[in-house]
Amino acid sequence: MTTRNAILSQPVLVIDDHRPMLRLVAAQLEGLGFRDVETEQDPAAALARLKRRRYGVILSDWNMAPISGLNLLRSVRADPTNAATPFILVTAEVAPENVLAAKAAGVSGYIAKPFDAAQLKAKLHAVLGAF
């Protein structure tokens, strides 16, 4: 399997409590060639999914309730099974203190809304390698 196929066949989990954004990100990932994209609106349910399945990359919104994307990231990093899973925060939170908090929590990448498929691909390349 080529590196491209290995990357694109990895399962991806997208978490966002706003269905339109969830659909947009999933569609962009599928447009980039990812074949196994799962979505979740509820961050608590996302944590449950992470206990049942390993993902190649996680993309999560920051502003969600009852668990923020930052706290979701912290939970993922605290779980030895998922601690090394690439985690990208997708958010409008671009204040320097928020970026620093995400880095301190172990974020793999950070993409600011709004973004297009080319920007998403560039961020995924930085985190996963070229595909």
C-alpha cells in the first residue's frame, strides 16, 4: 500500500456540534480522497467512539458543549490508547492565548474558520504527511 493509500484509508473522526459545519468538513475530507470519515455532533459521544475504535486523525471544533474541543483534546491525550492520535482543532478561536493553550494540551494542528479544502489539505499534510 502506498503512503497515499495508507493515509487516505485511515479512519477520520470529525466532531462539531453544528451539523452544517460537520457536513462541510466531512465533504471536504471525502473530496480529498479520505474513504472512512465518521462524524459526531456530541463530544461526549465522540469520547465513547474513541474507546471503541482507533482513528488515524481527529478533527474537532473548539466551541462545543458540554465539552469544549480543548477539553476533548485533553481527554484524548490522557488516554494512552489515543494519546498519539493526530488531533486538529478547527475553530474561530485564533487569539494567541487560545493557540498557546491548545499547543500546551498537545494539539497536532490548528485550522482557523473559515477555510477551504486546499487549506485543510495543507494542514493535513503538515500533520499526516503528503498524500
